[in-house]
Amino acid sequence: MNLISCLLLLLALSGCGAQSLTSGQNSTSATPTQINQMSQSTDPLMTNYPDAPEWTIAAWHQFTADGRYRLARKSDFDIPTDSVSDRYKKIDISDAISRPFVVVDANHDNRFKDLVVLVVDSSRADSAKFGIVIFNEPAKKNETSEPHWLYRDNDLSRTTLSPWSGGLTVRTYHDDGTYNACYVTWNSTGGYSCIP
């Protein structure tokens, strides 16, 4: 829910005799912090990442503000889990598609809260509606983070993100339960690639 939607909701509630959002006051207006908390509680990414730093919240809300991109949902994926014989691998896949983002040091700069998200382009209905976007943790708290695309406009319906001690792998599963993996790297030109 974006800021405008929150404000419209608050205006509607105030017209219906709703209680004030701040205790002990007769006003029905909400503070910016309360509006931010309301939008966090309805955003699927923020719901699953409740201790997200402020820069992460700002970067994600800016990225999703126009409604084009959203966090991938479990129903977007088509991973052939029936062919996976290892029960622990099945659990890993289930967790990865239920929470299709990771917080990891993706660019290996010793800041460990880079946000990597599997997203869906809501304007598309075809299979190439997926992308993987990465927000690097800024050096200072008051700095912002721009999105870096690892993949964009791809069919990633059989793909998961898998963090490990050395960074991040991207796994793509096949019908027989096997998968290909590549390792996410940051290059000198300021972009990401995935090396098999």
C-alpha cells in the first residue's frame, strides 16, 4: 500500500467516527511513522522482514510505488517438487518460494544487509514476467540504494535464491529434480552477474 492509499484510508476512517491512531489525542491524523508502519504491515516483503532497516524500507517502497513490480508469490512458481527425492531439499524449496528474498552480502563489501528480491512485473501475463533485483546496503544510514537488476524479463518460475557463507546462489530446477546453480558476483562496472 503506498502513501496515498494510506492517507485515503485514514481520511475514510476519520469520516466514519474512527478512533484516533494516537492514544490520548482527539485528532484522527496519523504521523508519518504511523503511516510507514501501516504500509509495512500490508506489504508482503515488509511483513516477512519486520526488522528491515530504514534504507531498505525506503528503497523497496520507491521501487514498488507505481505498482508495476511486486514480490513474487508462492503461486507464481512452477518448481517440480514431486521429482525432488530429498525431503530437506523439498523443505528448502518450499521456504524459498514462500519467502522469495534474501538478505546477504551480495556484492562482498562486508556490509551484510544487501536485499535480493525475486519480483514479478504486474504489467505482464507471460512467463517472462520475473526478475531478480538487488539493493546494496549503503555505506551510511542516510544514503539511499538504487535497484540493480541481476535478471529482468525472464521466466524464473523454477528459480530460487539460496544464501550461503560465500554470498548468494541462484538455483534453477528441472523436471527430474536436479538443478543448475550460479554464483552472484558484483563486477567492476557496478553491476551483477551470475557465474555457473
